[in-house]
Amino acid sequence: MKHNVLIVLVLLILASCGGNREYEQLRQVASVVNNNPEFALAKLDSIDLSSLNTADRHYFDFLSVKAADKAYILHTSDSLIRSVINYYESSPDELLPEVYYYGGRVYSDLGDAPQALDYFQQALDCVPTEDIELRGRIVSQMGRLYFSENLHSHAINKVKESINIDTQLKDTFGIAYDYRLLGRIYSSKRQYDSALISYSNGLEYAKFLSANDETLLKIAYANGLSECGQYAKARNLLTISLLDSIPQSAYYYALADYIYVYINTKEYDNVKKFAQQLINTDVNIALKSIAYGAMVDIDLNSHDTELYKNIIQYKLATDSLNRSLAKDEMHYQNSYFNYSIRERENNRLIKEKHQRDVVIVISVFALIVVCLAAAYFVNANKRKRIQLEFAIAKMRRLNNDNSVMRKKLESVRDLKQELAELIQQRISLTDESEEVIIPIEKLSESTDRINGITLI
């Protein structure tokens, strides 16, 4: 029997150690996911999911979403993050703000901007004040998302807030790229002077970054110069040799910027070279359209014909129409967003009203309980006071009776003393053989006085 009990204890200890081991692995993943997401993903793949309890399983899912996002893996499904959000909403935890943040990241990748913004806003509403790093990430993502949805005013506010937070954190990388984003937003609003200032500010921080980052920020500044019509200055920045230091992920977008500057400085040979690279490469349709448009411009510029003039006017008219459509779309987006804000505010007010109603009901109930308790204690105190008054009166009576008794006892003692003295006198007289007769009336009177005292 003892042997069987020992086996069971050993198995329980081993099972406990196994659960602790899986939890320790999750903690290890959490400690490295920010700086080494690839290692975190590999570590997560090695964990036995069947050994995880409900809380650890959802924590595992959260870390999976976070590691994938940190590793720049495009999110293609919302099933995992929805499960994580539902769990942490029903079981509040300090992770909830970050869970909402990654909900926004997932829906950003899925192209559902309204849902992404809603999760980012929820994250912003519940993030602790002292966690400025997470707050900075949230507002930065909201700024980018607002910009992608042409909600420029909202985007500017969020990006400026992100710059302030980055400044507190002394995050030069974040500051530099936030200024670049702010420049792009001002350019989209055709506020080119503000855009150029923003690009210039970003370039000031570029000197503290890597060569690749400095190159990208330099290209952004050159783009701002060209938008202001300062093509010569932009051309001085965008040298051919600069292309060699551009990271591959941004190379083809940089070529588009080069095309825009070089075609305005009439360096058509370089424009053709850049455009051919885009045409012959598997890039997105937007870059290809820029390349083909540049080739058309070169061909038209080489033939001073009426057709060229008409096409130029056609392009100007088309651009104006596109701007008008974009403005209408922007107005629609702003209206929809403002409606979403009002809807969220209404829901918040309804929730607050419900909470207030619950508080009022609880307060009224508590007040009733307090009043009843107060009435009970008042009546109880009143009864006790009456009882106390009776007790005091009784004690006073007893004190009076005791006082009378003490006086009577004192009288008895005095009479006894007097009687003892008389007896002593008689004994003394007898011893001296003197026949002195004490008046019998006096002895009888003293005896009667003693007998006449009533103690009670």
C-alpha cells in the first residue's frame, strides 16, 4: 500500500515539473520575442501544446501572434487573435492593452482599417499611463493607418504624439521615421513647406542611424525638395552612387523617386534605365505604372506635337479628377470615421450610464441597509440607556440603604462601647469591694437602645 502511494506521489511531482517546464519555456519566449522573434517562433514550435492549461494555451497563442508580427510575417487570418482577445477580455490581465494592440496589427494586415482602428483605440484607452513605450507604438500605428485611409488631420495628430513619446524615450530611429511619415502626410495634403520641414527634421536624426536608414531618409528629403519644385537640390542628393546603399526591400520604391526627380531635370537616359528596371521586374502595379508613365513622357517630350500638348492637358485633367475623387473619398472616410467615433462615444456613454445606474441601485440599497442598521442601533442604545438608568437608580437606592446601615452600625458600636464601659466600671467597683450600685435604670436604658436599633 505504501509503495503504491509513493508511486502516485512521484507521478504527481513529475507531472508538476512537466507543467512548470512548459511555463518556463513560455517565459523564455516572452523574454526574447522583441529582439529575436525568429528564435521565439522556433521555441514556440518545440512546445507540447497538450501539456498547456487554458491560461498558458492562450498565452502561447498571444506570443505566436506577437512573434509573427515582430518577424514581419503578414497576418492572413484573425481566428487566433480573436480567440486571444475573447479570453483576455473575459479574464482581465495586464496583457490586455497589448492584446488589443496586436488585434489592431492583425486587422491592419487584413485590410480592415475600421476594425484595426477600433482595437488600437481600445488599447489606447486601457494602456497604463507609465507604459509610454506601448502607447508610442499604438499612436504610431494609428497615425499610419489614418494616413492610409486619407484621414490626414487625425494622422497628423497621432504622428506628432508619437514623436513626443519617441523624444521621451530617446528613440532616434522612431523620431526619424515618424518625421518621414509626417512629411508624407503633409505632401498628400499638398502642404509642401510643412512636408519639407518634416523631412529635414527626420534627416537631422538620420546621422545617428545606419547607412541604409540614412539613405532612405535622404531620399525622402529629396522627394520633399522635388515636390517643392527644387529639382536641382533634389538631384544633388539623389546621386547614382547612392542607389548602392539602398536596402533591397526599398530599392524599387527608391527608383520611383529617382524617376520623378530625374525626369524633371531632363536626364532621360537615366530615367529610361530606371524605368526599364521596374518594367522588367516583378513589382506591384503602382510602380509599373510609374515606369510606363515615365517612358511615355520621354517619348512625348521628344516630339513637340499637338498630340503631346493634348496628352499633357489630358493628364492634368485626369489628375485633377483623381484629386477630386480622392477628396470625395476622403470626405466619406472622415464622415465614416467621425460616425464611428460618435458611435463609440455613444456606446461608452451607455456603458457609463449603465454603470452609474448599477452604482445608484447599490448605493440606495446600501443606504437602506445603513438606515435600518442605524435605527436598530438607535433603538438598541435607547433600551440600553433605559436599562442603565434603572441600574443607576437601583445603585443609588442601594447606596442610600448602605449609608443608613452604616449609621445604624455606628450607633450600635457606640452603644456597645458605652455598655462595655459601664460593665467595666461595675467590675472595677466590685474589685475594690466598694458597694456602689449602678442605677439599674441606666443599664436597662442602654440595653433597650441596643435592642431598639434595626439594621435592616
